[in-house]
Amino acid sequence: MAVNISRGNDGRNSDELPLRYVCQLCGVCIATSESLLDTRDDVVLFNHLYGSASVDKGTKTVMCPFCEQALGTRGDNTFFLRKERVVKRLERLEILVCSLKQQEIAELTPVLQEVFPRSNITPRILQKAELRGFQLAGARPSPDLVVIVHRNEGRVLLTDRNGFYHDVLGSAWQLTRGNVLVVLTRTELKADTELYDTQLLRSLSTQGDQPTIGAISAVGRVLTWESSPSKPQREQLQMLTSKAYFREPPPIVQGIPGQWSGKPQKNASNWCNLL
């Protein structure tokens, strides 16, 4: 029987992805082992940065693209990053899968393992009594990606005032910088190319008093399927797990509650004593 090999954004098996060097304050990936040139007593040298890491053209200061912490300086085609501000992550991707039903977790877990083998998956069965005011802060291991899977049994209540998962999603969004996913099962797609049932999500967000789930779906973080994901949905899962692995800075999402998108505080001394 043929086995599908899961691959990251650049087409590689997730086990072949490079090691990450991340901002110690917010966890966003700044550089990878592929661009590593040298390691010295107090700095790590790279020939290029990952993603959207920025450099102040006036001072040549390298800044985190998310929390804006100063990380080091740029020389001639070389980036000198302070060891205490850019740390190497050796860990696998940590995925937390939450649901009100154990069966939904059991069915989704092997899909995620196939899509991103370099991961640890932690299940959590939610109790309705704990959902209001739910907090993930302090969860161990701390998740890079939080997946909420819900079985469609008729009336779908996901977010906002009457939604089961509004506070869970809010806490997860803050903790993971937007690396969340909602999976709605027992929901037949109208077209194989769709990521989710657009008619259902439009109804929930515009007529069902759940605008937040509409905002989350608009950025590709809601998937709906009957019993298993389609090929486009598997590709979307691969893309989302890869983004979580590198902790890419979250985009600005219209319709996401403001309190979900706070940034970590910078140290007042961040702009001093750099190289």
C-alpha cells in the first residue's frame, strides 16, 4: 500500500525541515540552520534571515517582525544575532487537539501525524462546564498549534456569545500567535475544491450571531469534512502546520476580537548594548 509523505511549504518532508532560531520573547522564527554561518561566544551568525524579519536601515539593527525586540545587527552580508535573544529550538511541533468528544480527537490524530510527522500531539477532552473563561496559559507542553474539532450534530455553536469554543479559541489565539484551526466534521462539502462549507460558514457568521468564526474561516483556519479531509484540505493542513512550526508572525485579521491579538512587552533595554 502506498504511503503519502507529508511535506512542508517548500515540498520537503517535515522531518527534513531545518532547525529554528527564534525570538526568545515571542517565539517567532528569525533564522534557520540552513543559513547558519558560525557560532561565537555571545552571537550567532547567519547569511540571511527567515521570512519577514526586518532590519532598520539607519542603525542596521535586526528586529523581530512581531514583538519588535532588537535582536542584533547587520554587517556586510552577515547578520550578528545575540544568543540571549535568539535561541535555537530543537523541539518537535507541539499540537494540542481539543474536542468535546474523544472519538473526534481519535479520528483526527492520525491525520495530523501523517501530515506533519515531526510533531507531538496532546489530546484534551473539553468539559462544557469549563468552557466559559477557559485559559490555556500554563499548559504543558505549551502548544505551537491548537486544533479544535467539533462534530456537526445540527445546531452549530462555535464562537461569540453562545459559542462553546469562543474562550478556548481566544486563549489559544493569544498563546500561539494565531496558530489555531477549527475542524467541523460530519459536514459534507458542496465541492471537492472547497476548504469548508461556504454556505454554512456564511450563515453562521452573518445570521447565526457568530462573526468570529467567519473571520477565522476567511484566513483558511476552518476546515469542514464528512469523515476525512480532501486533498486540498490535506495541503492546507500541511501549510498550517508548517506555519506553526516556524511561528510565522500572524497576519492582521479583520473581525478577530481585539483582546486576542496583544503583543508581548519589550524590555526597555532592548535597544541598548547591541554589538
